[in-house]
Amino acid sequence: MSLETAKQHCGLVAIVGAPNAGKSTLVNALVGQKVAIVSPKAQTTRTRLMGLAIQGETQLLLVDTPGIFTPERRLDRAMVAAAWDGAKDADVIALVVDAKGGIGSKVQTIVENLANRPEPKILILNKVDIADKPRLLGHAAKLNESFAFEETFFVSAQTGDGVPEMKAALAARMPEAPWHFPEDQVSDATDRMLAAEVTREQLYLQLHAELPYASAIETEKYSEREDGSVEIHQQILVERDTQRAIVLGKGGTRIKEIGARARAELSRVMGVPVHLYLHVKVKPGWENDRSLYREIGLDWVE
């Protein structure tokens, strides 16, 4: 091992928490650019996604996991399984708590489950910019009474407040090891997966509560053209005709807007022109399709 390699550190940080705690926003803040989709809708993250951040000679492998909640359907069970699997053998498990929302039953259940895990654990109280300041220390004290976290951080992933200090503290905990990825790589997501996630983000941002949670993006075709641009064909899967009408909008205006914004975002992220073609397909019970689980990066859970 060369002296240069010997100085390198690399480790895995599992970001866990209840839905809407701000885990994806925090991963993006640590990486320094957008790698995970973000929306006000709970349970936006569905699969394990790794963001890659650099701090000095340390590479942080940040696993953005789905929110942990009480699963009711097969998709829910797969998402929760992905969250706990993403925390397995991590060098640090970081529990992110919405400091504004406080400590509810979901957070308390996660803390109880963490107590049985061997990995080192830290507590991150997020959204301090909009939280009730006098209650912050109370939240931290109560959570540390339930389980003695090794460190507690107060941050705002949205504004960046406290993030540099937390990033440095995470880096200091990583073991000596060669970097797993090239320095300029920011995520382990394939371009095909990224394209589906960006379109799904626009669905959430534009339709809000109009479209039920049960929708998915299936990439039918992903290819590079001779001029360097990328051509992508995607299906938006919904369960009922009424949902299809919502996605299409009057005269197709809604799906055109979804496509335009997703195309612009993908072109920005990929650095090349993107030709995006969307259509909506009614597929009742799509969440029971094994092949679609592979497409969106989830394991099939009975």
C-alpha cells in the first residue's frame, strides 16, 4: 500500500429515520449537490441510494434509506426492509429526527430497534431553522435517555447550518481504507435509475395529494444518440383510470409539464441534452410485479 493510499479513509454512514425527517435533503447537503430526490410528500425515498461525499482524505458512503414506518402493503414491507438492510454493518448509523415534528411513536419505535443493533449510532436533530428552539434540548435529552447516542448534532439540511461540523465529525469516525469510488463520482445510482427518480420527483412535486402514493416509473428504453444526447422512454404506472386522467391533465397539459421539468432537471444533472418521452399506463396491482421491484432497486418481500 502506498503512503498516499494509507492516508485515505472510507466508511459507510446509514441515514435512517421516520418518513419526512429530511434524510434525502441531508444527504444532498453532505454531498454538495443533488443526488436524492426530495419532496414534501412522506415516503418519497423508496430504495437504498448511496451518495458519495469527500471530506479531506475521507470518502463518506452515505446510504439514504427509505423512511421507517409500520408497513401495510408489499411495497411498504420492501421499503422498510431496504431501510434496515442499508444500516447493516455501517460504520455509523445516523438517526435523523424532524426537530419541528418532535418525538412521536414512529421515532420512538426506531430508537427501540436501534438499541439492539451493534453499529455505533449518532443522533441528528434536523430542521432546527424552523423548530421551536426551547424544545430542541428537550428532544435531545429525551432521545438520549431512551438510548445513549455517541454524539448529538443540531442541523438544518435545508440551510446548511451545522452540516459542515457534522460532516467533519462523521469523517473523523471512518476507518482507514482506500476509497471505493472515483473522486468525481457523487452517487452509485445508474443514469437509468436517476432518470426514473427525477420523473417520480416531478410527479410528487406537481400533483401533491392529487395522486395517491401507489404510482411508479418504469423505464422502457434508455439509449445514447450519436450526437451525445440521451433518449429516454418511460411509463408512469398507476392503478386506476381516474389516476391516469389526473397525471395527463386537461388536454395533456399536466404530463407535458411533468415531462418538461423532468427533462430540464435531467439535462442539468447529466450535462447533455435529454429527449424524454412519457406515457401513462393503468396497471392494477403493479406493486405485485417482481420485475418492477428490480427496476426500482427493491428486493421482493413476501
